[in-house]
Amino acid sequence: MIRSGQPGPCIFVVGGIHGDEAAGWMAAERLQNQAVLASGTLCILSPANRTGAQALKRYVVNSGDLNRVFPGEDSADDPAMRLAASIFHMIGEWKPNLVLDLHESKKPLGAGGLGYSLIFSDDKLTGDLIWELLLSNEEGGVCRNNFGTAFPGVSRSLNRVVTEQLKYPVITVETLRSDDLEERISEQLSVVGFFLDYFGMGEVNEAEEK
Ligand SMILES: [Zn+2]
């Protein structure tokens, strides 16, 4: 978590719900060093599925798909259910102005996948956020790839459940796994950086890649 020391909005970034979607959690981890905050708070949870990320597997090890069991259950035997519940509670405690959920897809949007898309589940909650980013992209400002949109998040995903039950805007960012890893990480960081700027919180310094 990065606190600016100044009051302001909160953005909650979740990386690595799916452990094999490496750019999502690697970008989230780089934010710890590369986000420069002037106001507000940036919460970074990454990799959310730590055992899966260590094994580079989609599922929680010895369990199932974390992104199909939200809001989870605290006392469940299943590790993914317990993990989903703790993530759900954590987001609820922070009351973020925006949740960014960083993922990757094996195929592009429009070709049976979600690569380079922004997923939302309630356009009243996400409001202008997605359209402002797409507009900036069209003007050549933010991402190198042409992002599209997808609606809604799948049933029992973080996106869908946090949107419906907590009523916070959630945007799932999907990059394309067949692209170069550094390119994908850079695109993820560009999206987070856009929203830090949008909320007047700060920026992501992409020049200082480790
Ligand atoms: Zn995913």
C-alpha cells in the first residue's frame, strides 16, 4: 500500500487473481516502486492468488478458480473460498473510489477472448472512467494497443460481486498473453497510471523499470 500522506481518493489494485496471468501481478508489484503519489491512497494486493502465481497456474493450488467464488466464505474448507472472502472484506474496508483488477487473456477481444479489453458490470458506477480512457487512447495518449470493452463480469467474479454487492466501480483490465511480457506489463501500468492521473492522485513512473 502506498499512502501519499495527503487526503484524497483511494484506488484498490488487485493483481494475480489468476496466477498464470503474469503481467497482471507483475505490473501490480512494480507499482510499489513506480507509483508516485501526490494525494490519496493506492492499495495494492498482489499476487492475490499467491500459490497460483508461484506455480504460474490459474487456480489456487489445491483448490479452484478464485474468480468464480466471490464473495467467498470465511469459514469454508476450500482455500479459494476463504481467500475470496478476505479479499472481499479488504476491499469493503477501504471503500475505494475505483477497483482495478488486472488480468490477461489468451485470445484477443472479438476472437473468443478478452485480450485488450476493459470489463465492467455497471456503467452507472464506472460512469465516465472507461470512456475517458478510451478517448485518451484514441488521441494516442495512454496505451499502445486498442482496448475495447466487455460487459458484464462473469458470475461470481470479483468484478461482478464487488460491483453488485459493494457498489464500487470495478474495471478488469485484460492484456493479451501472446504479446511480449514487458509490453503487457507496460500496458497494465499505463492503465493504472491513467486513473491515478484522472483522480489527481499522481502518476506511474514507467522509466524506472526494474
Ligand atoms: Zn484472469
